[in-house]
Amino acid sequence: MSETRSSLYENPETGTRQSVYDLAIGARHAPLDKNPETGPDDAIRFNGDLYVPVVES
């Protein structure tokens, strides 16, 4: 069975949620780091803010 990735990311500090689509569009205008040095696995840093995948259960 293949592992699915979340299509929704959340900023743990502010609770702001962004879809993968919104992050991709925003990356055309602001920095997107897919492998930030800090944060949990699968986290990304967008425009300086850390976002982590939302676990959908």
C-alpha cells in the first residue's frame, strides 16, 4: 500500500492552514523551503514560517 501525503499544512504557532496548492502558488512570490533544518519530518518553511502536514484521521 502506498503512503499518502497530506494536502493540508498548518502553522503550529498561529494555526493558519494552507493547502499544497496555495503554497505552490505562493512559492512564485515568496521563499519555499521543502527541507528546513528545524522542525519535524515533512515540514516545510514558507515565507519564513514553519508549516507541518495536517494528519487527517
